[in-house]
Amino acid sequence: MKQYPYLLLCTVIVWLTSCGGQSAHQQEGGDTVAFRYAQRITIVKHKEYTEVSLANPWKEGKLLHRYLLVPSKQAVPTNLPKGTVVRTPLRRSVVFTTVHCSLLQMLHQEQHIAGVADLKYIKIPYIHEQVSKGRIADCGDGMSPVIEKIIDQHPDAIFLSPFENSGGYGKVEEIDIPLIECAEYMEVSPLARAEWMRFYGMLFGCEQEADSLFAEVDKNYHALQQLAKTSKVTRSVLLDKVTGSVWYVPGGRSTIGQMLRDAVCYYPWSEDTHSGSVPLPFETVLEKAGESDIWLFRYSNSHPLCFHELYNEHAGYYQFKALRQHHVYGCNVELSLFYEETPFRPDWLLSDFIQMLHPDITNLPPLRYYHQLYD
């Protein structure tokens, strides 16, 4: 009996400790944001902050970056896990990538772009207009930006794309500004890549707008998939053209390869397992895809390409059935917003593919990126 108070005290301590541990675990757990397609990003909302974890695309099981989003109106919590603290919503950001400038326009957040890099590759009129007025700074080349210009903008974040074995970001890493590594291009499907707009929406305080936009993209994409299945025409298709001495075709698991599958057509490399482009000699492409019904390619020119110019590029092109029958469509990336828009609006590109591949489907908007070559 003399031991009873001691045993009771121990029991109470254990009970309190276990309850305290459970409460801490619940706090640490947070609410995980559900993603439908994206596999390389995890977002957990806690009471005082939001934890965003980016999986390393090149090292399985490793982390690329962890961000801790803390509202600007509150103090930074003292018990944060290891990661880069980002005060949200962002109000002055330097953006190194044209695609993310375009996304911010889609989300009506372009006024928060304080600076850009690689201006010569950005074809967005708003950006050039604001640079000319001195409202957006031209921070130079993305590989070697002018650090002083970046610092002068007092940015709250810098958006850039990570690359395998890049060796880091040089002096940009030394100025104590959060680096947002835009790794959505390494996702495994068009909709998975587009779904990252929900993360960017959180950064700029427009989460609901980003969620709504992605829901629209998702709905449109699946509606187009179903529409393609109603076509009574199945065409075979060849993609892109010779670059130097090599013909790069999209791998079967690339975003373009998957979109061609969703557009319901025959693509000679649909069973290929590469998620990027596959370099091939001209002869291999001719042998495997020479009889394709339609030829689609991207190019960069100051004016729309015509058949005469295409003939002059490579004498062997005339051996392709699609060229002989004039079933050729080009996407001039200089005169269209192909690279700016399609990563986050794959539904717009899928619409183009379906129109070109299924002439019996006629109730779609005009082609947005491609045009049929003329004589």
C-alpha cells in the first residue's frame, strides 16, 4: 500500500507524456493537400505554416527542396523543420523562366514580377512593355545574371529551373533570397505538370484561383480525350524534324508522346519508354515513319514556313508521304506562345492535335499553335 502513491504518480506521468506525444504528433502531421496527378510535390498545411517538399527528379528517394510557407502577417514559428522559409504572399519576385511569367499572367499576378532573366527569350508583350517603362528589371542572362540588379529589386523570391548536375546556381545562392526551384517539367504526364500551378498559387496568395484554373484545365482535357474517341478517322503521325544531323522524336512517355496517345492516333514511337526526346538518324525515322499520314513539327523563324523552304532544308524530306500529300503542319515558336502556354494549358495543345489528326471533328476552336504549310 505504501507503494500505491508512487505507482499512481508514475501512471499519471506516463499518461500525460503519451497524451503530450500524441498532440505533438497531430500537430506535426498537418493536413496533406491532395494532388490528382502530380507525383513530385507534397504539400502539408500546418496551423502556422505550410510545408512543401519537392522530390529530387534525378535521385530516387531524395529531396530536392523543402519550403516552409509562413504568412507575412505573422511571426516565423520557432519550431520549424529544416527548410527554406518563404513569406507569403509573394509581392516582388524575379522570374528566370518565360513559362512562369506566362502562368502568373494566367493567374492575374503579373504585377508581382519585379525582374526577369533571359528577356530575349520571353515573347510576352506585357513583360517587354513593363521593362521598357522601367517597372520590370532586365536582370541579364539566366546562367550568369546581374546580381546587383536582382538585389536592387528587393525580391521576396527568385524562380528558376533546376537541372541535373548543374553545379548549383552560383552567386544567386549567396544573396539570401529564397530560390523557388520550378521542377514541374520533370513530372510524368501533362496534367501532373500543369497541377503544379496550385503550388504557385499558394505562393502568390491566389490558391483558390489556381485551383479553379487547374480544375478547368483538367475538365477540358478529359472532355477532349472523350471527343477524340468519337472520331471515325485514325491517322498516323510524325513529329518534329532534323536538327543538325539528328532527328529528335518525342519518347513514348514524354508529355507530347502521352498527348498523342490521348488524341487517339498512331504514333510510331508510342511504345518507346523514354520520357524525353530520342535522337535518331534520318534513315531510321524514314524507315519507321515515312508513310505517316500527317507531319507536325516545331520550328523557329521570323515568318511562317512554306513548302519551298522545307524542301530546301533537307533533300530527303520529299520521301515522306505526308509532305508529298501536303499534310504538314508547323508550329512557329517565334510567332506563337507554344512554350509559354502549353506546360500549364495542355488542353489547348490537345485541342490542336485533335483537329489536325481528326478532320471529321469540326466543333473546336481554331488552331492556336500550328498552321498548315502553304506553297
